[in-house]
Amino acid sequence: MEKAKILYFGVFIMVVVAFIFHVTAMGHNHWKKANLRNGTVPAGGFSDPVSIGLFTRCQTSNSTRGESCAPNLFKSDVNCTISNCLSRFANPSCSCDYLPSTKGIAACAIIASIFLGLAIIILFIHSINTSETRSIGLILGLFPLLLLLFAFIFILITLILVGSYLSRDIMSILGESRGITDIPTLRDLTRDNYKVRVDWSTGLEIISLFFTFVSLVLYSAFVFKFGRSS
């Protein structure tokens, strides 16, 4: 019984750690980073490093090291200008929107945070509730397992989307400024002029995925081994 308590407490701590890493990653604008590759700025491009978050992209000045951020929005119609979409104040005559890839990454990250948060709450309630009936105890025991499984899946999907659409934001910036819509052309243009990589927020998300996976495995062992014996 003592081993079961230690295992349960270990799972709880790891889920909390996974949640902290995940929320910290969500709150910072460093999921992707783009640097100029060869020092030559392409037409409609940028010279300073650009970091991209879930909803915001920031440009760091090479001279002052200051960072200026704006919503990661792009034009949806011809009534918009680039400056309209980068403004933090809405323009009624302008329609701007996030990229579909950005929406997908943000949605999966938010859903994963909900699942992790619920798992923490239910694990805590289950640990202090000693007067629960057998049926309620069974539900409280199995529900976190499903929540951790879904959290793991959505964090994994988030990371897959980040990797799959790593250059899409930079492609859209170049395409918007130069009036190009052909994806292969924009991909080649981005690859030739910029080095795009994942940044440290994605690293935090990978750590969150690791702790979620380990907690899922250990909690599965707890449910199917110690749960049956109890």
C-alpha cells in the first residue's frame, strides 16, 4: 500500500510539472525562430531575427536587442494593408486572420492544457476523498487515465503541427509583401534566405510531452496493478 501511495504521489507531481512546462511554453513567443541566412535581405523580407508564438510574432533588433511584438495576423482581403494587421487595435474596414496552421497549433495546445488541468484536479480530489463509494472511486481512478491519454495525444499533435508548418509563417510574410501565393515558390524563397528552426518554447513543450507520457505509463501501472489489488 505504501508503494501505491508513493507511485500515486509521483504521478501527481509529474502531471503538475508537465502542466507547468506546457503553460509556460504557451505563454511565450518562442515556438519558432527565423534568422537571415546569408546577410542579404530579400525584397519584402526582414533583417532582424523573428520569433513566433501561438498568437504573436516578435522581431528582435540586432542593434538595440529590443523586442517589438505584434499579433501574428495576415491579410484576408484587399482592403487590408500589412500595417493594419500588425496593429493591436482592430480596423473595421480590414479583415485579418491567423493562418490555419496557427489556429490548429493553438487549439491543440489549449485543449491539452485543459486535459492536464482537469487531470491534476481529479487526481488531487481522489487523493483526499476517503469517503467515496466504490463506483465513484472507480470513475475518479480511471478518468485521469483518459485525460492524460488525450493530453499526450494533443501535445504530440501540437508538436507535429509545429514541425510540419515550421516555415509557413515566414512564407506568408514574404508572400504577403511580394504578392506571391505559389507555395513551392515561397518555400524555396524562404529556404534560400532564412534559417527557420524551433525555439525554446517548443523545447519546453517536448519536456511537457515527456512528463505526460511517463505519468501516463506510471498511472496505468497504478490503476491496473494496485487498483485491482485494492
